Amino acid sequence: MTTTQPLSPQRDYFFDNAKILLMILVVISHAIRPLNDSQQISNALYLLLFSFHMPLFLFISGYFAKKAVASKKWVQPLQKLLIPYLVFQVIYTFYYSFISGDKLEFHLLQPHWSLWFLLTLCSFYFIIHFFKFSPYFLIPAVLIGIFIGYTQAGAWLSISRTLVFFPFFLAGYYLQRRHFQFLFHSWLKVPAGLVLVLCSIGLYVYSGDIPAELFYGSKSYEVMGFHGWEAGFFRLLAYTLTIVVSLAFLVLVPKEKLTISKYAQNTLYVYLLHGFLFRYLRETSFYSAIDSGFELLLLILGSVIFTFLLSSAIVKKMTQPLIEPLDVIKKKRMRRLSQKNEPSKAS
């Protein structure tokens, strides 16, 4: 869901593969969420996925934000984020009210469900200018992310998530391509796999004691049941787990072009559209019928297929006027100009 990687033959397939794989994990995590109270394995998987998929997405976004920030040409990225945010905030408001039967209430600055990502990423393009002078600014960024948990910042303007996740965006901004080379050593793949297995086992064993909100970034320590000055250490532990799992994940990401690599260009479409289905299913009896590991596996498989469906060219063509209206307008203008130039060339 980055906004600044050029669509050129020089694409970095390592990051393309990482983005589409992360998007698959995002869809899976939202698909299995209603099962967390009834299936411990679902809860453990959910915790594992939420511990790293959004922070890593923001890290990659920061990596590709360098040129836009350096050249101060961040208007285009903001347009690509703010316009779909406003459009889908309105659509989600009406849709969620319709399927739930709740009273229609419109809150422009309190993002619905997954829309926080767009608002947070917009904020990063402004905040980064106060932290772009030295990598050491990561230290105050982390401290701010820890401190915000002592407040009741809440969901308004996605302030809490913005400050909690900013260190990952900032880290991505400072890292260069050469810093990722160590990830490509083949001997690291087995240890990386073991790390993921051990983390999964640990989260499974302690899943009942770990609040999922710890990885949301939107809740205060008090709401999560952490009290006293030592509550901030839980966020520090969450940061540590995020880094460990993210590194293990990146080690396992292929760096060469794959069949799935092309779908990375449409991850924003998947992110904005997949919620319609799963929010609807939550209002039905769909999840009450899933009570076995096999059925959970089928749900995960269906989520993978659904991700690729939403990444398809036909879905992009149908929904681009809503998600990237400026690109549609630009294409129409280019088409008109080319049509005007054709008669002059013929003469």
C-alpha cells in the first residue's frame, strides 16, 4: 500500500512480494477475528499476524517515501491517501449502518475500521519533516510511541496509532537497499522459520493473557488492563516482538519475480474493499458454523483466493474511479489529447 514506488521495469520484486504476502495476511487476520473467542489457535494466529503485518507495511511505506520527502513532492502521495479515505469513510458509514441496523452517525475524523492506515500514513508525510535529520531521532519516536499509551488519545484522527507506529515508518525511511542484503543469505531461512514457529507456540500458550489491543496501537494501557508506570514496558515488548517477527518474515520473502509479484501494485484496492465482505459476515451466522480446525483452514484458503480476486485487473477497473479518481481523470485527459493530436499528424 505504498504510494511512491514507480510502476516501471525496475521494480524491486523483494518488496513487491513482501507487500502482496502481507496483504494476504491482513485479509486472513480480519477473516478469522470473530473466531478468536472460540478457537485458541485462531486467536494465536491473529496475535501473530497483528504483531507485525501493519507495522511492516508502514516500514515499507517509509522506505519508499524517501524521494517524495526529499523533493517535497508529497502532494501526490497525500492525494492518493486522502481522497480514498474521504470516499470510503462516507461509504463505510452508510454501509455499516445499513448492515448492522445501527443509527447513522457520521464522524469524518474517526476512521472506520481499517481506514486508520490511510489517515496515519498521511500524517507521517508531515511528521517526518521533524525527524528526518538523523537516525537517532528514532529514539524520541519510540519514546513518544510508548508514552502515548498512558493517555486517552483514542481513535480521533488516528492519533494513537500514528504515534505508536511512526517509529516503523521512520526506520524504513532511514534504511537503504544495502541494509537488506543480510536477509538474503539462504542459511537464515531455517532459523527464521524456527523463530516464527517459536513465536507462534508462545502466543498460543499465552494467548489468553495477551490482549490483541496491544498490537492495535489505538488503546491506552489502562483500557488494556496495564496499570502503573511499568505499563510502557508492555509496548516495548510489543515493539521487540514486531521487529523479531518482521525480520523472520522478510528472510522468508523471495527476492525474485514471482507470479504473485504483479498483484503488489493493487494492494490498496484489496485493503479498502475486503472489509465489505467480512463486516457483512460478522452480522450473519456465518462464523457460528465454523467450529473445527479444518473449517478454519478453509476460511484461510478462501481469504487467500479473495485477496487475489480483489487484486485482479477487472476489480481495479471497476473501482478505480472511487480509489484513484485523479488517475482516471488524468488518463481521460491524456486520451483526449492523443485524439486531438491524431488529426494534426494525419494532415
